[in-house]
Amino acid sequence: MSRGLRKNLISLAVALMILAGAMFTASVEYRSNVSQQKQDLEDSLEVVKSNWENIIEARVLGLKGLISYVELHPNFTQQEYEAFAKGLYESQNQIVTNIALLKDTTVTYVYPYNINRLAIGRDLALEEGQRNFIRYTKNTRKSIMDAPVELIQGGVGIVVRSPLMMEGEYWGQVSFVFDYYAALQTTGMLDLDRENRIQLTFINPLNGKLKTVWSNYEEPLTDPVIKSIRLYDTSMKLYGMPKEGWNGLSQLFYFILITGLLLSVASFFALRQLITVKDQLQENQLTIREANERLQNANDELEATIHQLVASEKGLKEQYQEIKKQEETIQFMAERDPLTELYNRRKMVEVLKDIFQSGDSGAMLLLDIDNFKDINDSQGHVFGDRVLREVAEVLLESARDNWSVFRLGGDEFVLLYQGEPDLKLIEEKTEEIRRELIVGTKVEHLMNHITVSIGVVRFPRDGYTMEELMIRADIAMYTAKRAGKNQCQLFREEMIQDFERKIHIERQLRKSLEEQSLYLLYQPVVTAETGEIRYFEALLRMGDNSISPGEFIPVAEESGLILPVGEWVIRRVVQQLKEWEEAGLSLRPVAINISPRQVRGKSFAALLHQELERNQISTEFIEVEITETVLLEGVDENIQVLEDLRNRGISIALDDFGTGYSSLNYLTYLPVSKIKLDKTMKDRVLAFGKERALKSLIDLIHGLDMEIVAEGIESQQESRILASQGCDLLQGYLFSPPVTAEEAAKMLAG
Ligand code: C2E
Ligand code: MG
Ligand code: MG
């Protein structure tokens, strides 16, 4: 339904309701008016009615009086009757026109006589007009009324008659006739006649037929007010209604109707307007709500955007900070060593560049941790890293004033001094570092303290480029290592040759290994008592023998070449034993020199067993020579390896006794069965005539159930002294230099 139609319908419905209400109210007013009118007319008619009744009642009373008179005076005369009737008549207000007395049905007496004398003697039962009434009264002995009656004496009257009884017998009748018009007048009926339609009817008691007594309107009245006037056995009915009909159309009625109509029309338009306004309002509200929603949405979006912006700004800030942090980290990492967080080589290059540019002088100390490779190999990298950090910490501590510290990588550190490179100052610094390393590093599992070898260069004196200085510092440091580690070496020009030599040796060793130009010599070890060959020591030679083992073995150890070289030696020795055995020679054990590096590598033992097994050589023909340096790192593990060896029947000798710490203490827990007294030790003892000291050492060794071998015996005298002091075995040029396998075979055969 369209909004316009709806609006009109609602307005119309309300308008109609108002109109209906008004009409209802008007109709109520109308009916109330009508009923008021009716009430008024009824009141008037009531008066008329009661007048009628009074009139009739009075006549009836008059009749009763007459009857009583007659009954009391049955023989009355005309005069007597007239006198009585006269009084009666006069009391009837001149309404009554005559008072008659009928003997049976014949008029006998009448008053006033003069006017009515014609009626005397007439038998009314024979008269057309009244016959039935007369008979009725006579037969029924009831009073009766008749109206209007054409009177014999002329005119129209109303007749009331009653039976007259004498001693219980019908005697006659009495009647009053009264004037019809006078009665109409007296009752006031004619007063109403002007404004109203009035009808008076009378029901004939004899036949029940209705006859109109009086009327001023021909037609029957449609909605009259009715009053009933009872008369003996019959009744009169009085009808009345206004001439122009019942009319409730009062001013109030019109007022209500017109007001209702106006109100209805007004309400129609007002409501229409109201609905229009309301719809408009609703529409506006809807529009406002929509606009509001859009506004809210826009607001939300704006807020979200702001949040996003704030968030992304925050994100950007965070990213920026992250980038900055990363940059800082990158910067930090770029010039730092990640492990120790010391400056790295790169930073050192920069610093040196600045120093060189400024023309400053200074010193560079290159530090290398001693045996770090062994520590790393035996204890693992985690442990190695700890060592590096401990050392870094100590170095950082000492890098005060004009000193700065760098880690170049591996176990190499640099302490840089900017200023005049005073030797005393450098010495103090290196001493401080070595001291601090002893007290400052707290790494467990190390039997000895961490030590460093230091190479020192000064600039511009030793070079004025980074490369030059680094090479020379390296050489100085290397020299310190070669000189027994845990020391500081100031660079000297000669070191360059040493270094170059070392490089040369390493190269030669590699070449020999590849070209299989390594070979073994065998030096016999004889019993001090008889000079009999007890066993041989296998001594390695390289190529043209231009480089001695004393030179190439340390290079091999430092470079790690000792492992493949050592394997080659083991294979070769067992092979040799096999060959000798196959040659039918009576075998002597062969001692193999095993470097600490090999002991830590462990694989040598397995290889040795494998080779012996493969060649069916008994373990009693193999001896292993180790040095006390096996005790430097990984003592427990190394001892384990050695114990395994001994348990498998391979005896172990401690070589070079007297060159290092030479503590007698470790003799108690090293699983060795021989001690080889180093040539230098032997020489010193003998040179200073410390035979007794030698004796007690030998006794002590014997007390440990070990044999003692003296090395480097070149003279008989030495041999004698040592033998006399209880030395078990002797080795030296005096008996035989290291010889080839063939020569050794000859010795075995000899
Ligand atoms: P070392 O084990 O103490 O060997 C004894 C060294 O003394 C040998 O030197 C031998 O030639 C030398 N020698 C023997 N008698 C005399 C003497 O009367 N007078 C003097 N002056 N020297 C004598 P070489 O053969 O030059 O070996 C040097 C060192 O190289 C050996 O000392 C040993 O530690 C090492 N070496 C040799 N061969 C091997 C090897 O196959 N493996 C390992 N790891 N080291 C080896
Ligand atoms: Mg040896
Ligand atoms: Mg030796």
C-alpha cells in the first residue's frame, strides 16, 4: 500500500469515527428530545385522561346517588324525583344534559323535564341507537357507557347507565347523559388540539369494535402517545402526537452534528497532515540514522586508520630501531671477533693504517697459545673456545693506555702499542701477560697453565706495512715456539732464514712422504753388561738425509705431518720385522718413536696391533718410545692409551728423560718399563762427576721396576761408568750408529 493511500485511509477512518461519534451523540440528543416531547405530551394527555376519569367518576357517583334515592323512595313522585335530580344535576357542573330513570327499558322520569320531555314514555329497547346498550344493562345488570351518542332530544352526548335493582330484581335503569363537547372542553382535550393530532377512540363493549369518539386528523397516527381511560367493561383510548410529528432536531442536535462534521473534516485534514509530518519525520529520522551510521562508519574507519597508522608508525619505529640495532650489530660484528668480542683483524688493519698514516711508531706483539691445537684436539672445541675467551679476557685487561688488543683468528692475538717501542716496556707487558695468564685463566683439566709464545715486532724499524710486520711477528713468534714455547721473541733478521728453513723442511717432508723416500735406520741398544744387542731403535730419515730428524720431526709435529709419517713408520717397522723373520733371523724387538700428537690421536695403537696381527708378529718385538710431553695435555686419556698398549704386551720407554721437567713423580704413574736418559743429561751428569747422583737415580728407577737406558754413548769411559753405576742398557755411536735394515740384519745374523 502506498504511503499516500495509507495516510488517506487512516485519516478517513478517524474522520469517519469522529463523524459516527458525533452522529451517535446527535441521535442520542435527538432521541432524548423526542422522548422529552413525548413525555410532555404524555403529561398533557395524562391530565386529559384524569379529567375524563374524574368526569365519568362523578357521573357514576351521581348515578349511584340516584339509585340509592330510588331504592330508599320507591314510590317517589315526579316532583320528588325532580327535586332530587335537580340537586344532582346542579352538582354536575352543567356537563350533564339529563338524568333519566327508566322503568324496565322505558323512560319514566327525566330531568330537566322540559328539554327532555319528548323522551318520556319511549321504550329505548326499541330505539335503534341505544337498544343494544339498554338490553345489555338489563341482561347483564352491569353499568355501561356509550359515546358519542346521537341524542333523541338532539345533539351528541355521552351516556352512562346503570341497572336499578329492587329487592334483588331488575327494576329499571338510570342514565346520565352529558355533553360531548362540554366534556371535550372540560377535559382540556381541545386545548391540545391546536398543536397536536389528537384522537379519542372508544371500544364498543357490545361488539368490541373501535369507533372514533373524536379526532382532528383523518389518518391513523403513526407513533402516538396513548392513554387508556377505563370505563366499566370498556375503555377509551386517547392518542396524541405533534402535528408536525416527533421532532428531536434541537439546536444542540444541530450543534453536535455540525460540530462533529467539522471536527471530522478537520481531523481528516489534520491527521493527514500529522501523518505526513510524522512520515516526513520518520523519513528524516531514517535519513538522520543512516547519515549517523555512515558517520559512525566513517568515524570507525578513521579510527581504524589512525590505529593502523599508529601501529605502522610503531612498527616502522621498531623496524628502524631493529635496523639500527642490526647496523650496530653489523658494525660491531664487522670489527669484532664473535667468540671473544675482541677487535678482529679487519679492525687491526684499520687501526694500523691510521697509525702508519700518522707516522707514529709502535710495537706489535703477536701471541699464540701454546699447544692450543692439542688442547683443541684432545678436549674438544667447546673447551678450546673457553680457553680462547679466558685468554682474551686477560689480554683485554692488560690492554690499557696505549695498548689495544685484537684476535686474528685461531689462537692468535695481537697486542698493539702506539708510541715509542721501548724494549723494557715491551718486556714488562709480556711478563704481565704471562703472569696474568697463570693466575687469570681458570680452565680446568689442564695440567699446566695456559702459556703463550709471543713474537714482537717494532715499527717503523721492522717494517712499515701491515704484511711485512705480520710476517715478521709471525716468524718471531714461531721462533719462540721452536725455542720451547712459553716465551717471547723479539724479531731479528736471522729469524727469517729459520722460518724459511722450516717452510723448506715441511715442503721436503711432504715430498718425501709422497715420493716414498722416507726410510728407517736402526740403532741397536745393547746390554751394559755384555754389549749384546737387546733391541733396535727405529730412527726416521728423509730423502737424501740432508735434513736431520731433530729438524724435521718438530716441523712434522707442528704441521701435523707427523700422523701420516708416524703411520708409515709403524707399517715399515712391522714389515721389517716380518722380513727379518722371513729371512730366518732371530728377531730383536724394535722401538718406535711415537710423538705426543700420535698418542693423542690414538689411532697409532690400533694400527700397530692391526699390523702386528696381519704380519703375525708378536707384540714382544715392538717397543714404543714416548716423551714426557704426553703429560702436557689429556694426561688421563694418554695414560689410558699407553696402559692399553702395555696390557697387550708392548713395553713402553720414556725417551729424552732429563730434557724437560723430568719430574720423578710422573714415573710413578706412567706405564713405562724403561727410562731413556737423554744424551745431554748423561753428558751433564758425567761432566760434573755426579756419578753418585746418577747412581741414586738409577736405583730409584730400578726401585720402580724399570730399566734404564743411557743414550749417546760415544766413549768406552762413559760406557764403563754407566755400566758400573747399574745402567741396564746403552745406546750410542760407541756401539753402532743408526744403520740400515740390511746392516741391522747382518748384526742379527752375526
Ligand atoms: P731419540 O729418540 O732420542 O733418538 C736418539 C738420537 O740420538 C738419534 O738421533 C740418534 O742418531 C742419536 N744418537 C745415537 N747415538 C748417538 C751418539 O753416540 N752421539 C750422538 N751425538 N747422537 C747419537 P736422530 O736419529 O737424529 O733422531 C733425533 C730424534 O728424532 C730422536 O731422538 C727422536 O726423538 C726423533 N725421531 C727419530 N726418528 C723418529 C721417528 O721415526 N718418529 C719420531 N716421532 N721421532 C723420531
Ligand atoms: Mg728415541
Ligand atoms: Mg732420546
